[in-house]
Amino acid sequence: MAIEYLKRSKPDAEKAEDDAKVRDVVAATLADIEARGDAAVHELAVKFDGYDRASYRLSQAEIEAIIAKVSPNDMADIRFAQEQVTNFARAQRASMTDIEVETLPGVILGHKNIPVQSVGCYVPGGKFPMVASAHMSVATAKVAGVPRIIACTPPFNGEPNPAVIAAMHMGGADEIYVLGGIQAVGAMAIGTETIEPVHLLVGPGNAFVAEAKRQLFGRVGIDLFAGPTETMVIADETVDAEMCATDLLGQAEHGYNSPACLITNSRKLANDTMAEIDRLLTILPTANTASVSWRDFGDVVLCDTHEEMLQVANDMAYEHVQVMTDRDDWYLDNMHSYGALFLGPRTNVANGDKVIGTNHTLPTKKAGRYTGGLWVGKYLKTHSYQRVVTDEAATMIGEYGSRLCMLEGFVGHAEQCNLRVRRYGGINVPYGEGAPYRKAGE
């Protein structure tokens, strides 16, 4: 097996050191929000968002005035994208059915899919106004039937971004706040004097937002750990360096710590792609950001075989995986750890991010090993129920339950079963003992 790194990102130890600094800042900030509520949120918003107002919740009149600034053409594009996302979410929701089955005569089991009762949607926007994130979080929550949906986004160039606010409002947000970062996530999860806390937090964000969600998990639910965006290109000689380089840099521009990785079995494609990246960085308007990401978080992995390429890709478990090979369906069948797959050269991550209809809030930092991305099902809780409707079933299940509880030493548990055996079966089970065995046919 020959796996060769032609380019490596900075060492894991350095990345861990960066993560530790973020953890400390987030912990202190969340504690401040819990202690001082609205006052702390206001101070943080002024300090980090550069935005000062008495209430960070937009009124209906403000929302309407802000949306009026969006051009008709932009509104049409936003509406089209949101329709694609909601259409796919509705199809996913329809696949999740409530069930009720009679597993034994007189024993009925079932489950119901119940929406979370309140959700806080974070929509990034301090550097780039992430209009699409409103569709992914707010509109999808609406399809799931969440009764209360609140949304936060930071100001963009000193004021609420009209396109983001329009997408939030169209998606069905009940409350919209112009707040960013830790203060937004903390206020939604912890609550303040003016913001009622939510049950679930969703949406992508920078390293501070991701860490805040991690620290708040348990107090509230979260969709997943969605930190800095990651992109991977799995390619062979069927595609060229321009396409590979473009797809890598297309995501590296997100931030200074956005990993990008090329996995290939062609040394020529690897070298050509690195050269093409250098060329594109001389003309890309966002090169100041993308070049740092590529320098510090870029990897180029050369393998001998597709099996080795698959192994590396599954081990890295990246968020976005662009597959452009002579066997794309083979990767679809065999990839098991990733956020989302983008199959074939006609497909690209940017379409997935903005318009095609799948959700772009996806697992990062290897979370794809144990979870998929945000989808309508994340807003639903599957709750089971049981019903025993005949005396015979109550007796039969009670006898098994009684003996199994005694096997574990739970006498009080056994008595719950014994009571039913005595009452509905007329069988005398002494208190504190297990139900007797019955011979076949009794």
C-alpha cells in the first residue's frame, strides 16, 4: 500500500492548541450570558458585531422595511432556492411514518414522530451573508412542524442583511434577532429576560459558534457539530486540474481554517492541481482568505488504487466530498463516513450549498462517522408507546416480565408485572417472587 502526502496541513497539535483557546473563550462567554442575561448579550453584540440597539429582535415593521430593499430578481432567486429545499424536506418528511403494530395477540406497539417544540436557527453572516442557511434551518424546521422557530444572524456591514432577513421570514421564522456568534447561540439556548430559551439549536457557524453548541449540548439539543467548512475532491485522470483546483478553492474561501483535500491516483493530476491552485490564487478576489486555508489546512494525497483512495476518504470523513472518477457509483456504494457526496463533474458543492435542495448544514471534524447532516428528521423526536388490550396478553407478558425482573434482582419491578398476572390471569404469585413457569399448553 502506497499512500503519499504531496502536501500536508499544519500538525494536529497546532490545531488542538487553537481549539483549546476557543474552548476557554466560549466557556467564559456563556457563563457571562447566564449570569447577566440581556446586559451581557448587549455588550457582546456591541463589541463583536459592532451593533448597538435597545432590542435585537426585529419588529414586523422593520422586517417588512428591510425585505423591501431586496430586488425582485434576487427575491425570485431566493424563492426558487427555498422551494428546492422545502420540496426535498417534504419528501423526506413523508418517508417518516408513524407506525402501530400488533406484535403478539393483544399487544400493540407503536411510535409517533413529534416535532421539537422550539428551535433556534443560527444563520452566519458577518463575513458572507449566508442566505442559503436560512432555507436549510428555518424552512426545514417549518416543514417539520416546529411550533416556535427563532432565528439569529449577525449584521452585515453594520446592518441586517436584507436577503438573509427575507429568507428567514419567507422560511417561517417567528422571531428574528440581529445577533451573531456566541452571544446569539448562548441567548437562544440559555435564554435571557427577553428571549425564551429553545429546545434545539441548529445551523453552521465559525469555530466559536461550533464550540458554543458543543458546550451547550445536553442543556439543549443540537443538530450536529458544524464547524469550519471542509471540502474533499476524489479524482482520477478522467478530470482536469482546473476543475479540481476550482472545487477546492471554492470552499477554502469560507474562512482562514477551512480544510481542503485532494485525493487522487494520478501524480500528474496532483501536481497540475497544485500549480493551478497557485495560478487561481493570483486572480481569485477572495484569495486573501483562501490562500491561508490552503496553506495551513490543504492536503494532497496520492494513492496507488481506488481502494486506497476510499480508505483515506473514509478515515478523514470530510464534510463535502466531490467525486469525479470513472467509478462514481462505486464510491456511492462504499463511502460510509462523510457529510454529503457530490457525484460527477457536472455536480458541485456550491450548488449543494445554495440551491439544489439537499441541506448544506453538514458534519465536520469527522462527525460524519456517527451522524449525517441537518434534515427534517433532526427536528422530529420518535417516541414509542405500548398498549396491552386483553387479559390474556397482560398475563402472558406479565409472567415473562416478572421472571426477567427477578433475574436482575428488581423485586419492585417484578411486582408491577405480578399485579397484572394476579389481577388479569387469576394466578397467585406470592409477593416478592417471580411468576411460575408454565408447561406448554397450560
